[in-house]
Amino acid sequence: MDGPGPALANAARFGHLLDALRRRRPLVHHMTSMVVAHVTANVTLALGASPIMAAAAEEVEEVAAQADALVLNLGTLTPAAADTMVAAGRAANAAGRPVILDPVGYGFTGLRTRTAQRILSQVQVAVIRGNQAEIALLAGTGGRVRGVDAAGSLEDAAVEDAARRLAERTGAVAAVTGPVDRVAGPQGIIRIHHGHPLMAAVTGTGCMATTAVAAFTACAPDRPWEAAAAGLGAFALAGERAAGGPGGAGPGSFQAALLDALYRLEPGDLDSLRVEVVS
Amino acid sequence: MDGPGPALANAARFGHLLDALRRRRPLVHHMTSMVVAHVTANVTLALGASPIMAAAAEEVEEVAAQADALVLNLGTLTPAAADTMVAAGRAANAAGRPVILDPVGYGFTGLRTRTAQRILSQVQVAVIRGNQAEIALLAGTGGRVRGVDAAGSLEDAAVEDAARRLAERTGAVAAVTGPVDRVAGPQGIIRIHHGHPLMAAVTGTGCMATTAVAAFTACAPDRPWEAAAAGLGAFALAGERAAGGPGGAGPGSFQAALLDALYRLEPGDLDSLRVEVVS
Amino acid sequence: MDGPGPALANAARFGHLLDALRRRRPLVHHMTSMVVAHVTANVTLALGASPIMAAAAEEVEEVAAQADALVLNLGTLTPAAADTMVAAGRAANAAGRPVILDPVGYGFTGLRTRTAQRILSQVQVAVIRGNQAEIALLAGTGGRVRGVDAAGSLEDAAVEDAARRLAERTGAVAAVTGPVDRVAGPQGIIRIHHGHPLMAAVTGTGCMATTAVAAFTACAPDRPWEAAAAGLGAFALAGERAAGGPGGAGPGSFQAALLDALYRLEPGDLDSLRVEVVS
């Protein structure tokens, strides 16, 4: 394409969503892994939202019903946690709160694969955020995982085809992170041209991107396609800025600089992202 | 008041406590959440104490009896953990070690509220460290929580009234963090005028303050009022210094600078805190 | 000794192992504590390997069989986790993958002591990485722990004697960290003269060293003696460089700089470590 079409002009102006996030300070309930609990709580705060990490069967429904969005992250899954996630997801559904699924390690172990499928069949998921392999495997179009990282890059067309199919089949928005991020929904695909290779040198950047999606979707539960794109765009832009400053020294500095950059994002920054919209 | 009265002169000179901490290197047993386990272990080390995180029912009594203080943090509570916390608390009591309670999310879910009350009825707690809402709700004087953060600030008088009542009712020192920190005990209230707004942009600063209280109380178990104030004062001063240096760039840099500042505190720094004592 | 003998010339040139690590990007399965899960995943990535943290009984055997090495870290142990660790260890053995044991807190509680012994009797362990007290207690030659930290330094000769005995008795390589790191195997002892005192001011540096050992051993499972020394050497050199730069400001800055330094290690750096080999 020669340049962004008229759809882009609207879809890519996400500043008002960050403004809403900062004003409303949504409460984002995470059921997540011990690996990323701390850093995703910090991403939530840096964006301007409020995190609550709660996982006990005895309280998750109570928490999910009071929170503004629920993240289900399969990072260090157990069968008991899978049951609790379904219960929390249904409580969030009943309260009209968006549920964001991060199918960490889908396709690598039976437990993770079965649990993601079960959540998708028993909970209404607003957004699925995964890497290329996870999304392609969920869509049934191929892909290969090794541990929790994608093994190699897929062709752009294959990624978009998988995301479209997954969105169609599940009714959820499919948000795929990679060198270019893509968000597929009924209105088409938003491509986000931001990010930096250092993001792959730090653990949990995928999970942090999911948190950003959840914080934005909490403020626009009726527009998960734009909200997911705003979340991924904000996160990728922050990553780019972090790597361009003192965070470029390596993954330790980068991680600190990434939180700083998220904290310093201004609504105006999200009105001029390098984004494409294709139907 | 025109200036600190004679009570202040004594109560505010906490340098000897930091000196004792560094010399004795107390072992601080934490039963805490997966969100803050890593960072509170680092706060413990940065202050000069030694952390041990142990949570299995099969070993907590053994650990609590050998450690110099026990932190019970309800951050990611389960019913099984509640039982184990009570057992550990009783073992610490039997061994004469101070128990510090951090009632994270008190009033937000039934599980957390019931567990905090149960701990207070079955364990002799030396210090309760909470935010304004948690302390006010525990005292039964009002307050409102949203997730694990206080929802808005209470009036100063209301905070102090709540802290006094809670201290009276439980026999524990009540340590409340906020824009001004306050420590209530039988001798009155110590107000600490240090800190920085960036502390609220990082997850777990409340839990880290609790750890600081525990490390100091481990060295002065018979003076929990001063020890808790020393812990909060040390932590708030370190936060202030961190924000005034490279940590001012944002929450990621702040978190690293906070540990640096704790590590670099000198006993003399704690002899000149901006502190008020009111009876 | 006047200088490194001929054995040193070969044993100390570890650059090819780092080169292999970066090319093969081994998958390192960690069963570890909530305290260090995040930071050890980051160490794995910074070195160039890929981490997977999985602990559910229902998937650990599947994961262990697909990964290139398995870390068993007793940091926040439970009896159920002990059972699962044994199962995962046996699956790794069956698949021919090296198992690295980190006996955190050995000798401090019965649960940890019994579990380490059980793992050593039921799993073939390639490398045991511990502090001086843990190794000496495991070897049955003395030592004293306080929490998870060694209580004081042992004499050099006592450390080496303990490491030799433990290696002989178990058939595993015994890797001891301290002011000087030592790796004992059938071929003798490799001493590594790198590191910095700030490494003891940050939680989990022992666990991170274990991760480095595992990442290198994953690439040379038939040479665990050299691989363990390469891992400890790489980690200690990175610590030294981190402390010599902006990481010298304190433990918070150090932690970030340590990951940066690991990420920036070049194979050539590992060909000129200050290392001694004694038979």
C-alpha cells in the first residue's frame, strides 16, 4: 500500500485511550506465573493502572467481579490453577469484564494446550495475546514452539492468516507479537511497526504486552480491537524508546528503562504511532 | 508545633539501630507473595540483614524458631498458607521472635479479611504495617480499599485515630504508610516526614517497608515502636534519595536506585530524620 | 604455583563453550523458587539460552525430556515439589539430559536436607552447585548454615577437600561458589579467581550461578567439569565487570549491570579467565 488509508487515521489515534486509562486507573486482576508476577504488576502501575495478583480459588471470583479486566496467563500452570482460571473467567464474564488470555507455551505441553482450549470453550475471551507460534498453533495453521519462545519467525502472510482464523473461530481479538505486531478482529488487521530486538532478551516481555493490552481493554471493553492495538503499540513504542536511551546497554538496563518509558508515555505519543490498518 | 519536643530528641535518633542491624545481620523469615518475594529479599540484604523465604508447612516452624523475625504478608494468600502462617507465627511467639503482619488487601476479599483477623487472634503480633485504608478498616473506623491499594487519602486525624485504636485493641504497634508515615504505640505516635510519590509507582513498596520494619524489629524486639519507626524512616529516606538521583527517571530506574540508597544508608542518616513524636 | 600448568591451558579456554551456547540456544528447564524464577530466567536469556519454568507434576516429565538441561533448585521447597523434582530428574536422566542440583538451605531444615539427599540417591546429578557451607555439609565434612547463606568462610583447603569428597561419593561435579569458585571432578579442581563482594548483596546470585552452569552444561553434557567451570567463570567475570561500571553504585544498579555484562560476554572473554587447575 502507498500509505495509510482513511481507516488508519481513526484506528491509529489511541491517545484518548491512554488518557482514559490514566484518569480511571482500572484495576487489572492477574492470574499469572511466579516468573512475571512482579514485573507485570510494575507494567500495570507504570501505565497508570492498578494491579491485583490473586489466585486462590476462595477469592478469585470475588476479585474478578470487582476488577476492570482479568488476565489469564498460563506461564506456570497447574491443573488446580486451570480450574480456578475458568471460575474466575466466568465470574469476569458475568460481571461484564473483559478477559485477556496469554496461552504461554501452547503446543509445548499437553497441560498448557488443553487448558487454553478449555478456557476458550468455557470463558468468553476478549483478546488472545500470543507469539507467532502460539497463535498459529491455536489457529491450527501450523507453527512450532520450543519451550515458551517461538521457534523462528513465520511468514507475514501466514501470521495474519492464522490471526484472522483464530479471531473468526473464537470471536476474540487475536493479538500477535513479533517483529511487527498484529491485531486481528472482525474489522481487519492493525499492524504496529514499533519495537526493538532487546525485547526478546528479557523474560516476560510477551506477558508484559498482555498486561498492556488488558489495561487498555479495561478502559474500552466494547472496543477490544483498538484497545489491544493501543496496548501493543504503547508497549512496543516504550520498548523502542528504552533501547534508544540508557536501556541500550543490555537487558538489565533495558528492563528498567522500559518501565521508565511506559511511565513517561503521553497520550499524544499514541496518536502518532506507525500503524497500518488492512481490512 | 514549633519544633520537636524533648521526646523527639530521643525517639528520632535511630542510628544505633541501623548499626546493630549491620553488626548482627538478623535472619528475617518471610512468608510472602510471589509478587514481592524477590524484591523484599533484596531489601533485606540491602539493609544488611539476611532473608529466608520459606513457606512449606513441613519447615516453617523450624525456620521461624531459628530466625530473628517473621514477616506474614497476605499478598497472594491461600487458605493453606493461612494455616501455615498461624503455625509459623505461634512458633515465632514461642521462640520470642517478633512477628510483623502485612495485611495486604484487607477488606478487599473475605479470605484476606478473615485471615488477618485470625492471625491477630491466634498470634501475638509485634507490628502491623499497612496502608491507610487497611489500618482504618482493621481498626473498624472506616476506609475503603480497591484491590491492594488505598483508594484515596484519609484525613490525618482519621489515620492517627485508627492507628491508635488498632494499637490499643491488639497490643501491636500500628505502622501506617502514606504521604506521611505514622507509627502508633502505647507511647504515642511517631510521624515520619520522608518519602516520594514515585514510591507509589512501583509495586510492593508497602511490602518492602514491612521488610524494613521487620529487619529493625529483629534487632530491638523489646522496642517495636522505635524499631518500626526506624524501619519506615530508613525506607522513606532511601526512597527520597533514590528519586532525587538517577532514580527520578521513572519507576524502573527508581527501583534500582532504591536498593542502592538502602545499601548506602549510614547510621548517622537515621539520627537526623524529620520526625515528630506526639503523645 | 608459579603459573598455570599445561592442564590450565586447555581447561581454561572456555570460549568455544560460549560460542556453542549462543549458536545452539539450549532450552534450560528450571524447577525453582518464586524468589529467583524471574531473575534466573533473565540470566538464561542474557547468556543466550532459553528458559522454561515449569513445575506442575502433570507436565514436568514432558518438559524435562524436551529441554537440554534441568535445574533443581530447593529455594522454596514443598514436599509435593520434592516428589515432582525427582520425577523430572528421572525423566531428564532417561532422555540423557544433565541435571544440575542447587541444594539451597541444605542443613538448615530437615525438609531441604532430606530432599537433597533423596534427589542424589534417585537421580543422576551432573553438577551440584552450592555455597561453601552447603557443599561441606553435603560432603559430611562440617560447615554451618544460617538460613540460605553460608555462615562465615571456610578454609580453602577444607572447601576443596569437601568438594573432592562430594564429587567422589556422588559421581557429580561439585561446584562451590565463594570468594574463589572451585569445581571438583575426577580430573581435579578448577579454581576461578573472579567475582566481586557486591554479588553477596543481591539475592539469588548463587541460583544465577547455577543457571549459568546449567546453560553451559546443556551444551557439553559429556564434559560437566569444564562446563560448570565455564558457567561459574562467565558469571563471576560478568559480576566483576558489572561492579566495575555503573553497577558499582549499589545492589540495585549492580543487578541490572550484571545482566548487561552477561549479555555482552564474548567467547574470547572466556579464553582468558584467571583460572588454575590442580589435580
